Amino acid sequence: MTLATPRPDPAARTWHPLALDALLAAWLASAGNLPLWLAVSRVPETQGPGGWVAVAGLVLLLAGALLVSVGLLMWGPWRRALGLVLIAMAGVASYFMLAYGIVVDPGMLANVFHTDALEVHGLLGWPLFAALLAGVLLPGALWWRARARPVPWRRLLWQRGAFVLVSMALVAALLPLAFQDLASLMRNHKSLRYMVNPYNSVYALALQGANEGAHAAQPLQAVGLDAHAPAATDPAHAPLVVVVVGETVRAANFGLGGYARDTTPRLRALAARGELTYFDRVTACGTSTQVSVPCMFSRLGRAGLNGPREENLLDVLQHAGLAVYWLDNQAGCKGVCERVPHRFASEFALADACPAGECPDAALAPLLPEVLSSLDAQRRANGSVVVLHQMGNHGPDYHLRSLPARKAFLPECETNALSRCDRERIVNAYDNAVRETDHLLGELIAQLAATPRPVALLYVSDHGESLGENGLYLHGMPWSIAPDEQKQVPMLLWLSPAMRTRLQLRGDCLDTLAHRPWSHDNLFHTVAGLAQVSASAVEPGKDMLRECRAGG
């Protein structure tokens, strides 16, 4: 009787550790960098035979660099876990780069670090789950199940050393041959630098982590301890300044700025009567909330993005004896409101208006009287500054940012996978959200106009947005390569007659300021001027209204 030879168990197959390293490097260099190769294939420099040589050089250089990296890192018991981390980093980054045209840099990682559950929920969906299945779970499972063959450590040491040396020799040989073409490619298309997986994520994590750690370790420096405001003569007529911080509204789609669509009908009517001023050349501090909000409330402006950790405008106003409050309908104030009274709109008794913990911006106007009544009476007698932080046009779920009854542009894109919608539907949803901001500002101005107090309302968006131009969506691109759609933002000012008198503004002088170039750098000093707060930290020359005041 002949016994059948048992077949080998596929699960029992083993691989040489260096073979597994090579397979991991090959996957990362190919499928793990799909967004990079798609982007490279579209640039003019890579068209034709000469361009193919440059692409081939880049492919081989990246493969060689990855072989060196995994050869140096894949040691000991952490080999499988570390490989899984690299696969996950490449897979997740690839999805978002493909879906929204973003790149991975320290600023984008900062947005990830400081997001909240509502923002994360807005990115979830079947496209993301399918991408994670194909780009992370399946290759990750195969990597985890692959069994490395036991190799004596001395033999593995010299083999690994030879593996790394050969890989380094490949890189050294290719670099001089491809350097000129690659240098030109990266110089002309800077975004490609932030698309190389997983080096982009590793670099961004390391740099952002180091920056945040160093910043947090700095002592908080006091600013404006000498701040003071005019003594109150009539507490019932103390001034009120309302600052509305918009979210993700770009100037290009703001009706007051000449946009073809009337996305700001209520504001346009006010402007036609000469009751508000629209500033049509305003540049943001950054391309994300995490950068722009702290920057616009800092006396240092954009030049101080990497400066010392210090107090901001709200602290200075509080030092001057004013009542200050931050009402948030977004993912927080990014540290700006830590030392002043603050609250989320969803924390008020608005269960019907705020399903699932997310409030429409329309809820902010009815909450303003309640906020004002809660302010410290003694401080309120000197003046009040209230900041309303909108949900605004926060994407990619633009269609959720406007109420059904006020949707003027249909049909809308109703998915967070924007690349699956045609541009018209995306713009419709985005423009409806801009009209929601118009409605909120119109309601606030109507409410404020009814009070005899001197009142000012200043609105400015924190940053803009890309809506598919050149395949780019959302925001957060590095400043050096960000398009104007992410940098140019709307800004407007409404003043009650009593406030105009209090500030001693000359006639229609404000109209002369509307078309000048301004930026978030002016916000600190302009709001201080509106509140009539003087301090060594306040620079009158940066106050947008200075020259319109009597004697200015």
C-alpha cells in the first residue's frame, strides 16, 4: 500500500526576511504611491520619451530609498507591527490624496491632531471604507500572515548589511543620472514633494510633533497688561463689538465681491443702502482653521506663526476691563478662548435645533441675547466683545450646512466623496452654505440695529476652499503652493449710527478702504480700535479704520 505524500500547508510557507522586506518596499513604491504616480503622469515634463526617463528614474530612486529604509528598520519582533504601520500610513494618505487632491505636510497633520468627532464623521463613507479595505486591510493582513524563515542572527546581519549596501549603491548610481530632471520636476511642481508615501507622513508627524511639543513647553507670555478703555459714562450705552469668524468661505463665491450668483442677498441690500462695507482684497493667515484662527487673534500676525507662545486679542480686551465671550459652533477655538468665558452652541438648551450635537449657524443669532445677559455686569458697563465661531462652509458635507427651506441652487452634491460629483453640484451645495452665512449675518444685524448701544459687527472667514480646480478639493495646502481660492477670504463691517458717532468716523470715508489690500494681520488692531482699547500691543497703524477717524 502506497501512502500519499501530504501536500504542504500554504500557511506554513516561509520567506526569507529580506524577501519580505523587498516585497513590502515594492508594494509601497507601487500601489502605496498611486497618487504620486498619477500626479507625475499628468505634468507636462513627463510627456514623451524624455519624460518617461525621468519617471523611470523617480520610480527606481523611490524603490531604492524604500529598500534602504525597510532594510534598516525591519529588525526583531517589531518587524511585522512596523510594516503594518507603514502600510496603513500609505493607504490612508493615498485615499485622501486621491479623493480630495490634498497633500500630506505638517499643517495637514496639525488639522488631524486637532479635529473632533463631528469632523471625522463628515469624512466617513463607503468610499473610505472600500479604500481602507483594498489599501490597508488586505495588504496588511497578507503582511501580518507572512511567516519569516528563521535565519541565524550573524548570517542575517551580514545579509541585511549587504542588502542595504546594494540598495544604497542603486540610489547613489541613479541619483546623478536623474538629478537634473527630478530637481526640475520637484521645483516646478512643489506639491509632489508632499506626496511621497510614507516619507511624507513620517516627516509631517515628526516635525509637527516636535513643533507642538516645543510650543507647549514655552511659558505663556502676557500681552497688553497696560490695556485700558475709556471710562464708562452710561452703562446702558456701553459699546458692543460682535466678531463673526466664518469657516471655509472663499472670496470667489461671495456675492458682495462680484460673484455671478447672488449668494449674499441680505448683505447686498444693506450694502446698497450704504450700511456696511465689504473689503474685497483680504488675505488669510493660513489655509486651515488650526493656523488661521490663532493667527488672526495674535498681535504678531502671519509673521509670528512660529513665534513665542503669548496671549491674544481676547486677553488684551479682558485686561482692559471689557466683557469678552466666545460662542463656538465649530471644533473649538484652537486655544484662543482658553482664558475667557466660552461655550459651545450645542451646550445650550437647543435639543430640537441641534440634532446629533451639531447646530446650524442660524441658532447663533437667537443665542446672542442670552450670551449678552450672562456677561459680567461690571465689565459689560465698560463694553463687550463677543466672538461667534461658525460652522460655515465646513466640508466636504456642504449640503448639510444649509437648511432645506433656504436652498436656492439645486441639485446639490450630497456625498462627502466630492470627486464622485460633477462640479456644478458641488458648487450648488457650497453656494447654498454661503447663503446660510448671509442669512445669519442679516439676522444678527437686524437684531443689533434695534439696540441704542453703539454696535459693530465684523465678519471675516478663516480661510478659503478649493472646489475641484485642478483636481483639488477642501483646504489646508502648504502656503507656498496653495491656490488663491484657499487664501482669499471675504470680510465686511457693519456699524450702527451710534457706533459711527462714537468712533467719530468721517462721512463715507469707509468706502475708500473697501478695495485696499488687507489681511488677517489687521484684525487684532482693528477690533481693538472698534472697542477703543489702547495698549502697547496695539498698533494704530494696522487699524483699518484709523484714517477715517477725526484727527486720524
